[in-house]
Amino acid sequence: MAAVVTDQFRIANANNFVDSVLDTNNSYYVFLGLSNPGSSGNPIGFGRSTTWDDSPSSPPSPIDNFQYLSHYRNTALFGKKINSANIRRVIRKVTWTSNTRYDMYRHDYSVSNLTPNAQTARLYDCNYYVINSDFKVYICLYNGSSGSNVLGNTSKDEPTFTDLEPSAAGTSGDGYIWKYLFTVSPSDIIKFDSTEYIVLPNDWSTSSDFQIQSIREAGDSEINNNQIKTVYIEDGGSGYTSKTYNIIGDGTGGQVSISCNASGTITSAKVVSGGTGYTFGIVDLESTGTVSNPAKLIPIIPPSKGHGYDIYNELGADKVLIYARFDDSTKDFPTDTKFAQVGIIKNPHKYNSSQVYTNNTYSSLGAIKLSSVTSTPVVGAAMTQTVTDGVARGYVASYDNETKVLKYYQDRSLYFANNYDQTDRNDVSSKGKVLSFESSSETIVPFGGSIDTGFSGISTIIGSKQVSLGVTFSQGLANPEINKNTGDIIYIDNRSLVSRDSRQKEDIKIILEF
């Protein structure tokens, strides 16, 4: 049985994902993780690789199973919430270039009717829209093509107008008719612009922005009776008369003005009334009897109600771009750490709670306030402390020399055998159980860290300055802000190891394709 998952399914999934992110009942976060992914001669545990950072192509592909999903949570460092300002639908970037042939919008491209220039079976794979040098986006409604000029003309005039009605772009006579859709906002250019994608505005169908509302309403044929914009001349035939004819089909109100040469061959077809409600149309050329050389005119049916009414369907918006910036604005984002994974998590819970975490940022690391160290803790190194029931183990994720706050995580690498799996060994009883660090006089080795057991609170005094620590300490210890066993990991990306620095910011851009 033949079946296909349609383009509209993918577009709907992209729309549903954006709606889910913007739903106030949900909390989605971009997070960074895994400060010790391994290196040549120095593998550090489960989920790492000895060649992880040997070259940009070395990080292994992420593994999607329950074991690794929990590991991604355990090695996560911190996260930042995705909000309406940081998520956009995107499409392939097609930049207008002089003397280039563009395909025109048509509703009937298929494996048996390939796009003439790109030779693709899908509308969304051909170059039928452009972005100009001023970040204005246009769709090509006509490129001068016909049955006798299948490829159409080359575009010579860059479209720059912002009129609501389709128009030629200049005076060269290149035959192109463009429809203006929108201008990418300056704020979106700063966050989302790339060499590969055009960013689309959010909330097209409901936005009250004057420009968007004007384009959307101008494309609503139920208001303006202007659905069909183009009639394509597949075959001009002969024996016809220049006049205005009706477009019949399942819609109403469409009319096209036909011009013919001396032999009655149709040479132009100009829509004078676009009508409304069409999913197919046929030009009634009022023929009687047998037509010896029939013409073939194809009314081009826009998506939805008309061009500009729903740009997500019109432009094939099945990709979503998510942006997050990590800087030194909060102690949740330590600048001395490293990371090798970027992910998205949905609805993690507050620590020791069943409530969904909703704050703008979080730390998923445990923290220890030290009073002194004999040597500086190294990010990625293992650390231990003798506690009541045995030995607590962790990996250093960050150490702030100024505040003497050490942040760490604990993952299964510390408790598995040397081959980092469940192979039996004689020290399972003493090393296989996860134990928490304790507020006591026992030092943290190997750097001789003494816990400041008398410290409680969320801030400390450095010189004459009060410094927020981001998390609340009790007797020198602080828990993560989220329950690391909760939340759905919906995206994970292994990357070459990045070392953070107080002088830099990490701008993370994630593309999700549906």
C-alpha cells in the first residue's frame, strides 16, 4: 500500500511545537552539559570517547535510549528558558541575485510535473521566493514562463517595493511578478540571521503588527475576492478571441482577460478578478463544437485563501530555530566550566518537588561552599569525600576562586567498573552506590577542599561587595535547582569541547526539522 507523510503534516508539527513552547503550562530549556567528554589517552567514563575532541568531526553521534537520556540529565550543567523572543520558524535562504532564473509558485508540481529550473518534485525544494538585500521577502508569482518558454526569464530587477498587490520589480521588462510578504525585523536579524535560513515572524495568523496584519488581510480572498493571481498559458491554442472569460470550478468570481494574436493564439492572460473559494479552476473559453487546436490555461491556486494569508504553508515552514545566549549575567552560568553537549529539555521539576520548574534560568549542579583549598580544583577531574556510609564521588564542573564555590555532578561513570558498564568486580559494595557529599570536617580530595560548614544563604561578602551565589546553601552545601531525574530530553547534540570564559558569550542556535 502506497502512503506518504505530507508536507502539511511536517508544517503542522512545526506549528504545534512552537505553540507547545509558548504555552504557559510548559517550560522548555536549552541546556549545556558534559564538561569532561574525554580525550586521547584520557577517557573519563560512560558516554565519553577517547577521540571526542580530536577534530570537529570526532564527537560521537548521540544515542537515543533511556539509559543515555538519564545520563544527559546527570551531566547537564545549566539551562535557559525558551520564550517567544527566542523561537522562530525558518525556511531555506534564497537570496535574490541578478540574472538568475527563479521558479514561479505553482500548486501542481509533482514527480510528473517537475519544477522547471530546480527539477524538483516539491514546491518547497525549488527557489520560488527570495530575500532581498534589505531583508524583505517576496514570492515569485510569475517568471515570464509559458508552454513555449518553460524555464522562464532571468530576473534582472531586485524587488524592493512593499505594496500589498503583486507587481513587477522594475523597468527591465524581465516578466517577473513578485508578491511582497514581510520584512525580517532588526531584532530577528541579530538573533536568528544565518547564511542558510530566513526567519519568519511568529503568530502570523493573530499578530496585530500593522504590516503583518495588512499583508494577511490583503491575502484573505473572503474579504477581498482576490484569490487567484496568475493564469499560466500551457498552450495558447488558436482560434480564440481577445476578451474577458470566467474562471469556473469550485470557487466563484474569478475572471481572466485574454489577449490573442491574429491567428487567435492566446498570448497573455491577466487575472482581473481573483474570486474566492477555489481549489481548482478552469477557464471557460466559451468554445462550441469541436476545438481543432485547444488552448490549455491553468489557473494557479494559492495556498489557503490567498498569497500572504498563511505564510507558513505558503513557504513550507517545517523547520524551527531556537536561540539561547549564555553569558556571565548569572551565577547559574559559571564562566570557568566547559561543555560538549547542547540539549533541549521539556518540563523539568523543581528540586524535591512535583511542580514544573518555571524560572528563566537554572543550575542543575550540586554546589559546595569551601573555606579553603590546597590546590585549585580542575574542571572535569574526579573528586571524593569520605562520608558516613562510604565515599561520595563527583566530577568538578566549576570552581569560583572569588566565592570559593565548587559545582559538581555525579554520573554512573563514577560507579561502574573500568570499562564503564555493569561488569562484576570485587568493590561493587563499596563503590557502586551513589552517596551524597556531607557537611563535615572531611576534606574533598584531591585538592584538599575544606567545607565551610557554617555558611548558609544565597549570597556572600567579597571585600565590601555582596555577591549572589545563585543557589541557597545550608551548612556549606546546595542542591541543584531542578530534579535531574525529571523532564523530557527532546534534543541532544554532541559537540567539540568548548571552554567558557568571562570575556565571551555563547550564542546557541538549534535547528529542529519536522
